[in-house]
Amino acid sequence: MSLETDYIVVMPNLDLPILVVDDAKFSSTIIAKTLSNAGYRDLRVANDAKTALKQIEQRKASVLIADWLMPEMDGLELTQHVRQLDEADNHFTYIILLTAKESPEALRHAFEQSIDDFVSKSEMSKQLLPRVFAADRMADQQNTLLLANQLLIDNNRDLKHSNVIDRETGIGNLRYAKDSLTKQLKHTEARGGVTSYLCLDIQHWGKIKQEFSHIVCEELASSVSRRLRSLIRPLDVLCRVREDQYVVVAQFSKLEYCTASVYKRILDGVNLKSFRTSSGFHSVCSNIGVCCIDDAGPIPSVDEVEKHCEQLVAQARETSTISISNWRSSDAAQAS
């Protein structure tokens, strides 16, 4: 008896848009030649990060291969700019960093800066093409998902009964937030766990509206919603309840998990990185108030939770902190 196994061979996309960035022209030429010899046809080369960004603004790349150490703007800083462009354009760029740094600390730092993969300069001849083959698959999958998600958002906007959708951002509105909070509170009451209701308030939104056009404000609101979606868990519910306020309804298994450090990551993600609009990059300043409800006491109403969270946001705004309150002991709010 013979055993036959069929293998599906995934052929590389030879029209994959690849951008190589290296200040050493000899190095970038070698990389481009290696990729060209492998059959890749859509290759661009830039010898500095600023030129690379201009090329990306003109036409997106699916894979970016960049040297870590470059003058004026290094590979990590370039990555941050590319991620901002991707966020604004609903695109994903797979970023491979060329490096002679191989210490665990250096690589860990780079991964924290949103690098997707590395190629060691000492092993480039062995590592480059396999890494690019993998990048091809990952970039295709991510961009397919982004496109599908955008189609869902567009379809939601077109629904006749879209009264639970915020038309500018495509996420839930106040009504949807109330419905979601109601369900979570019932879940906590029946099955335990913790309902977390986070309010994020954008400061000076009225001033922003006066200074910029409606289109720019809409772009900024959409960018904030996309940023928040990337910072929270897939099953958390994100809604825009006012022009200047977003809420996240989430479920945790234990109250101990609702710590300031958990919410600080969200606050920093909004406050520390600017947002790209048609009028340039703009930063916002936001505050966070969080009300956590467990099943150890009476479950409050939706209105009570919303009112209490508004008070926490006001406190956060006055003290420039994150205000967190356990409903059982709301007078003992934590601050970070």
C-alpha cells in the first residue's frame, strides 16, 4: 500500500510592491539585484528615509526592507512614520529591518516599535528571500482583512436601520453603547466577572472644529477610532457616544485585571502619536475615566454607570490622571 500526500505549493507574488531603503547604495543595489534575480518585478530603492516616505505617499509598498542604522532618520523612526501612513490609508506594510544588532535586548526593543521581522546582515544571502516570501503571505492576508473590514464598515453606513452606527467612523454610537453595557451588566450579574466601562474624552474638540474643516474633523475622528480599535481586544465594544467621547465596554474575569497600566496603554496610544489627515498630522489630548462593576454588590443601572464615568472623566481632566473606580467603593477611585 502506498501513501500519497498532496502538497499545495503557494507561488510567490512576483508583482509584490517592495521598497528597499538603505543609505549604503552598494547594499541597496545588492538587495534589489537579489530580489530581481528571484523574479520580483515591482522594486523601488531609496537611499534615505525621507525619500522612502515620499515614495510610499505616492504609492504604497506591501513590503518595506529598511536598514536599522541610517543618518537623520533610522529604521525604527521610519517604521513609526510608515505605521501612521498605513493607519490613515487603511493599509498594512510588512516591515523587515536589516541589522547587525543581534542581542535579545535590541531585537526586543525593535519588535516593541512595530517591526515585523529581521534580516541579519551577516546572513543576508540565506535569510533575505525566505523572509520576503513570508512577508508576501502576511501582507496579503492583513490587507485582505483590512479591505473586508472596510467593506463591512461601508455596508453598515448604508444600512437603512443604521441607527446604532456612528456614520462618521463606522463604529457603534450612543445607542449601541447603552445596549452593549446593558448586556455586559446582565452577564456580570448572572455569571460573575467584571464589566469595565471606559470613557475617553478628547479635549478641546470645539476648538478643533473651529480651526479645521468638517472633512478634516471627520478624518481625525475616524483615525482615532481606528487607533482605539487597534489598542483594545477583538471582543471589546468600541463606540463613539459624542463627537468628543468614545467608550469601550469590556469584560474581565477578575477585578484585579482592571489596573491603571491596562488603561494607560490605551491613553498613551492616543495621546503620544499624531494622526494623519488631509491637512497634515495632528495630535489630540485625551483623558480616561473607568468604572468597573463586579458581582459582589448590587448591579447599577446603565444611567448610573454613565453618570459616574462622566464624573471620573472630569476628575481625570482636572488632575491629568487616569481615574478608575470600583462601583462597590466608588469613593476610593484610583489614579495613575
